[in-house]
Amino acid sequence: MKILLINPPRSPQNQILESAPEEAKPFIHRKLIGPPLGLLTIAAAIKDHDVRVFDMKGEYDLDPATPPLQDLTQQLLREHDPDIVGITVITSEFNFSIEIFRTVKQYDPSILTVAGGLHTTLCTEDFTDRAIDIVCPGQAGDTFRKVVEAREKAFPFQKIPGIFVNSPDGLTRTPGHTPSWDAAGKDFLMPDRSLLNRWRSTYRVGKNIETSTYLFTSQGCPYECTFCSIWCEFKQKFYQRDLESIITELKLIDYSIVRFADANTIVNVDFINRLFDRIQEEGIEKEFIMDIRADTAVKYPGLIEKLARTGLKVVICGFESFRDEELAYYKKKSPAGIIEEAIRVFHQNGILLRGNYVVPGYYTRDDFKALADYADSHRVSYAGYTILTPLPGTPLYREMKEEIIDHDFAKYNFFNCVTTTRLPIDEFHYEVGKLWLIKKGTDVI
């Protein structure tokens, strides 16, 4: 079978950037940079077939003159002549994904179209467009493989448990329970990064001349931050990968920079200690990027020092807010008072720290001034400011549903306010953009 797996383009919607003062625009985060690790896992599940992975994000980064989405999709279909097209979908890329699926069906209605990814897991009911044949929510490596086998052998898809089949009668779940699939454990699939060689040069963060790749050491998250979709996707369960599996993958990776693509890299402290002991024993020399909570850094400063000695160079830390009442509303389970100590721990170990704040739509000019004053007195290498966004499928979405005034999924990427605001909405985005001028020296990660 010939299978084309597509990573759709990122949403270009960024009202913060459009509204910000000109002097702030060079510092504002524009896009997520990195390879589609999930699609590589799917490709590994069906490696015995003729599989092509196409990263549209990377393609448009590689050549901004790349044809418009519909033309690019038709070009891919002519080149690869697939039997099956699969797309990984997050909320902000939902519209583009539907456009691709429709283009596929217009080109050849016999091509089987399959949707997977985060949005299919949390909002399966959104995938009713008739251009979609199959929806595979959850960790879908094994499920997708069964879909491919069913297509190859002309078996009915209804016999595959736990998928959704689109028909004239609507989206229908197949009977039975999806067999357990331990994607972080015994069922882990080693990704083949060579499938992305075409776009490797685009996986570069900021002005760094070296390219970076993703590797996950765990899946899920034990915390319940109301705005986060990751713990919802995994039903608050946390899965730690086998240590030696990670070591094997690190040895195979020929990138010098590795971003641990975990919701929280340090959950099991003993595991991370042993992992970095093994990294040192094996002589693995790479630069690492991690997501680490502020309270973890404060509680385990010795561990942070050890990680810094063994390659940890950049940390992304969700400060979220400088107010305890807001942190409580987000269920962050971490007080604002520890931010200063966390910054000290990271900085004294020479770690470039990106501290992220979340800005709710109800902020007034006084609130923006208070946040600006706080951030200015707690400077980090790179401070990020995103907008509190009620992602579909999260507790925050259910709580804020009545406040949502913009239902265009393309704007659900944290750079556009989709809820009511106290300030005029253009002024709100301008104030968020202005915050990006607060930084430590001229450092930009």
C-alpha cells in the first residue's frame, strides 16, 4: 500500500504580532519549530508499506514561494499516487486539515482519508466532514496499522474496535474497546528521522545555526492545569519510557540539539537522575532543551546543576501568572513566590531560561502594568507572553464557553484572544505585544 502522511501547515493567525509595537515584533514568537514526531511514530507502525511523510510546515519554511495549499496537495497526490492519506490534527490546524482532505477527495474519491492527532482525541465529534473516511483517536500506531491492513485486504473497517467511520449516517464509533497500546513502553516505535531529511535545515530555533529534533522521554502529565490539553489527552496518566530505549535513541540521533518533547520532563526524579548518569557513562554529548516546572527547580536544585553539567542548555518554564489567585484558578499547584528562586537556580547554572506568562482576556491597563513591572523585576533570557485560550476538550473550555466570541479554530494557537475582553480587542493585543520588550539583555533563544 502507498501511504502519504501529512503534517499540515501551521496557522498564520497572530494578532499579537500584528498589533504589537514595531520595536517588539523581532522578539515575538511566530511559530512552533520542530519535526512531526507523532507522524514518524505512525510511519514506524507501517514501515513494511510504501510510506511517505510530508511536513508542510517545513516545506513552507524551506521555500515561502511554495504553491498554495490546494495546489501543493494536488502536486503531492500526483507525485506519490497514494492509496491512503493520513493527517495529524491539532485545533489551530483543523481548517487546513479539512482543506487538504477535501482536495484529496476531489482529486480521487477512492483514496482513503484518515484523521489522527490531538484534536481527534479530544473533539472527535468535529470530524464529520464527508471528506474524512476514518478517525483514529488516541495513541493510534496499532489502530492505523489495522486500518491499512483492512484497506489492503478489503476487510470492513467496522471490525476494527475503537475507531470512527464516516458514512451517510454520520460519524459512528465501531464496537469494542481499543486494545491497550503502551506507546511509551513495550509498544514504543523507534522513529526514522531520515524521513524528514528534506526539511532538516528548517528545524532551527531562533538564530541558532544548529538544527534540533524532538525526543519524548514520557507521555502524559500528572498535573491538571485547566488550560492544558495534554493531561486531558492521556486522562491524567503519566507514562515513563524505558531508560535504555532513550539511550539507544539518543545514540541514533545525529542532531546536536535535542528537545525533550514532554509535557513535564522531570516527574520521576530518580529516573531523570539515572538517565543523565547513563548519558554521561555513554559519552553522549548533546545540548538538551527541557520543559521544567518552577517548583521542581526550587525543590531539586542539585538535580538542575547535574543536568546543566550533562548538557541541559535551555529550559522552558511555565510561570503562567504572578498572582496566586490566577494560578489557583489554573490549578497550577505552584505559588508565584517561587518564580524568583527558580530563576536564580537556572541562571546560576548557566541555563538559558524561557519563562512563559499567560494573559487572560479580562486584563485592564492596570493589570498589564502590574505584569510588566513584575516581569521587569524577574528577568529571564527570553520571556514569552501568550493569551489564555480555552482549547476545546479542556476544563477551561467548559468553564469559559459563554465568554468565547470567536470560534475560528485557526485562532486557537495562543496568539489571538477568542474570548471577551475588557479593553478594546486591538488595544488588548497591543498591550500583550508590548510585554515582549521585557527581556534580559539582548538574548533571544
